[in-house]
Amino acid sequence: MKTYITVQGDMWDSIAHRQMGSTDYTDILMNANPTQSKLETYLFSAGVMLVIPDIPQKISSKLPPWKQVSR
């Protein structure tokens, strides 16, 4: 895990894209920062510290479920 300090105008999806590589991780980012997400913050001011969680490893769907190993 790492932290990120927002700049004026940051949004959840733009932070997820820049810091985690995809807007697909927006929910994970919001869940890692419950204080901010409960405030229903959508447009950040400068200086808010957020936790950037580790990106979950994807499991290959080519293997049958009993052979898939989560990492």
C-alpha cells in the first residue's frame, strides 16, 4: 500500500486510473478510504491523503477452478 495526496480537482476514477492503472479499481480505492467515501466526496480539494491499495492479482480464467491459484 502507498499513499497519495490529492490535487485540486482530483476525482476517484481519475486517481484510480493514474495511481492503479485503471478506472476498474475505483471501488477498491473508495473501499480503502472509507472516511472520504462516506463523506460522498467526488471532487477533491488539494491536500487530502488517500490510501492507494495494492492491485489485486487476476486469476487466469483459462484453468479450471480447482487448478486456479490466487496470489
